[in-house]
Amino acid sequence: MARGIARAVAEILAWWAGLTAVWTLLISRADTLELAVGAGAALLAAWAARGARRAAAR
């Protein structure tokens, strides 16, 4: 059980890091608010990406 949770957290963090990096590259000016909004949106997208990957694997 703990291994599954750790794997899920690691997958979401990997997605989040990648998506946050893409967001940072695409914005024209890195303002604090833009970085915070991008990080939040990337977290939601990472969670959705994990769900989509799990659904496709079934």
C-alpha cells in the first residue's frame, strides 16, 4: 500500500516538474504571480495526466 502511494506521488511530481518547466519556458516574463498560477495549473494537469494514463492502461 505504501509503495503504491509513493509511486503515485513520484509520478505526479514528475509530471508537475515537467509541466512547470514547459510553462516557465513559454511565458514571456517570469512574474511571481505567473509562476504561482503556472505551478498550480501544472499540479492539476499532472493529476489529470496520471488519471488518464491509468484509465488508458485498463
